Amino acid sequence: MPLAPVLMIQGTHSNAGKSLMVTALCRIFARRGLRVAPFKAQNMALNSFVTPEGHEIGRAQAVQAEAAGVAPHVDMNPILIKPEGDGVSQLMLNGRPYTRLHAGNFYALKTELWPHVTAALDRLRQRFDLVIAEGAGSPAEINLKAGDIVNMRVARYANAPVLLVGDIDRGGVFAALVGTMVLLEPEERALVKGFIINKFRGDVRLLGDGLTMLQERAFGVPTLGVVPFLPNLRIADEDSVALETRHVRGDGEIEIAVVRLPRISNFDDFDALAAEPGVRVRFVQHPDEMTERPTALILPGSKATIADLAWLRATGLAARIQALAREGVPLVGICGGYQMLGQWLEDPDGVEAPPGTRVPGLGLLPTHTIFARQKATFQVEVEGCSGALFAGIAGARGYEIHMGRTQSPAPLLRLRRTSGETVLDGAQQGAVWGTYVHGLFDNAALRHAWLKSLGWRPQGVGLSENWREREYDRLADHVAAHVDINAIAALVEQAGKPSA
């Protein structure tokens, strides 16, 4: 059985727009009737997602799968690296914790990991009509190329045509594209079939003869599109680097302050809140950013709860959060934030801290967390709930990613995991509540009930249930209007033909 073709998107540097370009192309080719799968051999991100089978993958690949209209699968991201701080990361292999890495040790593992990359890619190529692969960082990092398992080595393995994306908004895009080509090996350069200049602001005519000169100096590779910057795009970001430029989202009188923890994870939990008219979500890192009382506070997920709780205390944010909560400001904790809100956190086995560590929480919920080595990764559905705020959310879906269990005297939610088991979750004390479930605010009933309790009044029709689908279409329409999709489709067709 012939394997499906692979189209690969690489970039001149990190944050050039590779992930969104893959998302757009997944949508475009899916609308053409193909079954499309995204693929990224190795991802480094704290925003992650749980597949229906209970495997953990990068959030970007879950977004790309959703844009393609297919269920996310662990084969789409076989290696996920989750930084924990101080040069240590958790390495997830095929959706499960594999080892803890210290800086520099990863390269010794790459020979061991490469067969997992090729096996996952081959399985996708057997099940889908087209795989759109994403690189990481730059393929021209000459000091790292010997250990490459995510960029040109993948392209060579799959004989995939490569589109190289450059970010013109940063400046120096021509130098970045030409420089990347110069640093590639001849057999790698031969795989690069087109450039895409991304995030352009202004009139494309300002580029003048630049595109022709680029082709002449970059080994004859043509530019297949100049994509204008697309403002106000509401698609989940891959990692917290996006918060450097977009730490305030939405606009309105209801201000929700989200604490930007050093190891913040899954902050896309709050995208739906920021998308509601009249709501502003602001990420804060210092007590001075909360001198004016916000409407509500959120403590988000964290890859290292105990370390981030210590950071809260060191910065003075812990005291400010406690003071605001005792003044009646509503406060929500999600996952690691939920753990922090309790009375105590214990780590008997040394999961996050030295074995036997016991630290006080913020004392705002009557809960007690004990860390455990086994990671809970499940998609869940709400079967039952307590409290007026949660009325009507039966059937809401979300997912769990945590290493620990929290004892609550009065759980808020009864959850059915995809494993079939039923578990109890959450706690509430006054206007403070917490849960392990990521994605709950995507449920309109809960989102609107909580916002109304803050004084929010709906403006117009509000946020539609299919708002993410509409954003995928908006992105796909935008990219399709500014790149030569027919030329890219021809590359895919040629890649799918058996070699002579």
C-alpha cells in the first residue's frame, strides 16, 4: 500500500508562523475533500492536550487536527518536551511520561527516539491522504543539525517538499530566507520548493523587485505567497511566548486577571472568556499590576505547582491574591492553580520536590493535594454537578492533565473519564472555586453563568458555540487568498507519485 504524501512547513526561526500555516493548510486541503493529518516529530510546549485515548500531545497539533476535522492522535506528536525550569524538562514519548531531561542530555537520546518518529509518521501516512508536517525552530542551526529529528531529517525521510516560512514583521526576512538556504546541505536545499513571507503589514507593492531578487539569490526558489498580518485571530497559541506581545485580550468593563505563572500551561483555557463581548482578560506577573481591584482572578495550570507557588510568595502575589479573595473578589483555580488554593500540598515520592516535601497552600479552599508519580491524562464529560453556578453543564467536556490527587470535602463535579471510570472533582468556598478540568470555560452555560455572577451582561448574540470553527475558516480563507494554493497542491500531487 503506497504511503500518503507529506508536505512540510519549516521556518527561518521560532515563531515565524509555522503552526498557524499548518493549521491553515490542514483546513484548506480538508475542504478540498482530503483526509489530512498534522505531524510534528518533536514539540517543546507547556500547552498540551489529551487525545480520546488518553495520550498527551502538543496543543498546536490538537488545534491542527481540529482544523482538519479529524480526532487528535498521539502519532501527530510522538515527542513532547515540557520544561519544568532550572534546565529540567519532562519528556513525553508517545503520549506518556518517558524521562526527565537535564539540559544537554536530550541529544544523547535522539538516536533512541528517531525510530519512534518514523513509525508514527508512517502510521499517519497509512491512514490519511495527506500529512502536513511542521518543523521546529530553524533547519539551519548548524550546531544542532547532527542531532536533527524534527526538520530536514523528517523531510528527507518522507521525500517531502518543504515550504520555508519567514516572518517579515521581525525585519530581515530576505536575509533570513537566503541565509537559511545557504546553510542547508545541497540535498536539503533541493527539497525547499517555495517561500512564504508571513505577517506582512502594508501594501505588497512595497516589496518592489525584492521577490525576484530573492529568487535569484536563493537558488531559484520562488515565493509562493505574501501573507498579510491577520489581527484578532482567536486560535489557541502554542506556548507562553505569545503572552509577551498579547498579555491583554479582549476589551470591556469585566476585567479578569490571570496570574502568569513562570511555568504557566494551557492558558488557552481562557480564550473563550476573552472572546466574549465586554470581557477583558489580562495576564499579570506582579502585585503592582493589581493595584486596582479586578473583577475576578484566575490561577491557571502549572507544570511545576510547588515551584510556582513559591514564586507567588516570593513576588508578593500570594498575599495580594489572598487579600483580594478575602475581600470577596471571585477567584478560580484550574489544575495546578486549583492545587495551590488548598490547605496543604504533599509530595511523598519526590514528583516535584524532594521526597517528603509538605508545603502550605494559599488556604482558600478546604482541600489537600498529594502528588503521585502516575500522570492523569483523560478526556472527561461532566455527569453531575452541585451549586447554582454549575447548573446546566451536564454533558460539558474537557480534559485532565495532572500528577496528583486532591481531597475535597464537597466535590463540585462528577466526571466520566474516557477510561470509563467515574471520579469526583473540584471544590468551592464562597466565591472561590477550583477544578482539574481544562476547557470548562468553552462550555457556554458555565461561562455565561460565571460571567453574569461578575456583573456581565450579554451584548448582542454573544459568542457562538462554533466560534473556533469560524476562526479556522477565517484563517484558511486568509491564507488561501494570499498564497498560490494550486502550486502547493501540485507539489503535493508530485510528492504522491511513486518514484521512478
